[in-house]
Amino acid sequence: MKRVLTFLSDFGSNSPYPAAVKAVAAHITDARFVDITHEIRAHDIQEGAFVLWCVARYYPAGTVHCAVVDPGVGTQRRGLILTSGEQYFVGPDNGLLSAAAQSLGNPYACEITNSPYVRSAMSSTFHGRDVFAPAAAHLANGVPLQEIGFPITDWTRPEYDFQGGRFLKEARELQGRVIYLDRFGNAITNIPAKLVEKHMSFDQELLLRRHGQEVPVRLRRSYGFALHRELCLVFDSHDLLEIAVREGNAQETLGLQLGERVTLRLA
């Protein structure tokens, strides 16, 4: 079976940049190309890290992920390869790759240093095409990691709290934050489903506190168990608590913002 080579970036699907990245890779490998997304918000490393963290676990052994959200391109920031759980992650050393790689195991890291595996004509503003795509393609062809880079241990590991929500027993409330807003206007929080299940049940009413006001909301098994246009809570496909409106838009209804603190109190 052919290896899978994925691509993730903030380039925008309508720009020429994703095509250029894949064109370079296609000269090197016949791996199966998969676009995760090119619609990460511009320069938003944490959003890119979250999306990669969400999907990496579903890819087969041997998959190579080429991920580029790189506001530091052209500076001294390093090019990085992480390998973990029999997968490879290629991109800038800025925290973009860390959460996904760590979710699969204990990553082994290399800085991309060997020039034969990157383009000789290198732009100072497009390392996705000139460094990361060729390095990823060579990995997909089976080139050993140690031939492309030099082992390092001081790679960037941000403290992302994608599952960092908590329950305060005395206050009888869940606390977390909005970590992702999807195209439906659903607000995904960092409150794990398993934490919610310990303290509340489906159809139970809670109070969502924002800006000094409390809004009643119920935990539903899925969107279809809520009334039309009902504000509700569901467990998303990554086992995180999500604020939603059935056939509506929770982001617009509540004015939710990325990074906003969320408090849910038992009614």
C-alpha cells in the first residue's frame, strides 16, 4: 500500500501555494496525497496544532504529515521532523507539530539540516514549498529520518490545554475555554466528555455563565435530540464538550470568541 502524505496550512485553498507545495512533492514521491485543510486562520499556530491533533490518530502507520503555519519563515526558527506512533510530522519548529506527535507517543525529533533533501533554489518566504514538502516527500519514499536531519531534544513544546477543562467541586461548575469554532458555528471547548459524564447526565439543565449572565442549556446526546434552534451542549467527535444550536449558529447566537472562558454551573 502506498504511504499517505498529508498537507495542512493557512495558505487558503484558492491561493497557488498548496498547489506549489504538492507539485514539488509530486516530483519526488508517488505517495497518496491528502489535504487535511488549507483554511487554518492566517498565522494561527494553535488552531493548526488543534486540527492536526484531531486527525492524526486516524491515519495509518507510515503516514507523513507536512504542516505549515509559519509566521517565522525566513528567520532562525528551525525546520523540524517529529516521528511518533509510526507517523512523521514535518514543518516549522514553532509548536505546530507537537500536540499531534505527543498524542501518539514519545516523539523523536530531528532538525532538517541536509541540503540534498530540500530545494536548492530556496525562497526566504516559502519554506513550505522549498524545505518541508521535499523533506516530507523523501520520508514518504522511505529515506531514513537521520539522513535528512540531525537529532535534537530542545524542540518547541507549547502547553496546549486541548483537554484542560476542570470541575470545581465546591462551586459545582465546569470551567474551560473555547478552543475551536467550526464552520457551523459550533464552539468546541477543552472540557473532556469523560469529565462531564462524571458529574452530569443527558437532558440535565446547566447554566452557561458569560459576562455576568447565566443562560440555561441542556446536555443532549446529539443535535437531533435538541429542539429546533435550541441552544444545547453535545459531545463532539473528539470527545470534547461543544456548545451548539440545532440547525443554527452558537457562535453568532452568543457572540462566542476563540479563547473565551466557559463556565457551566449545575442548575
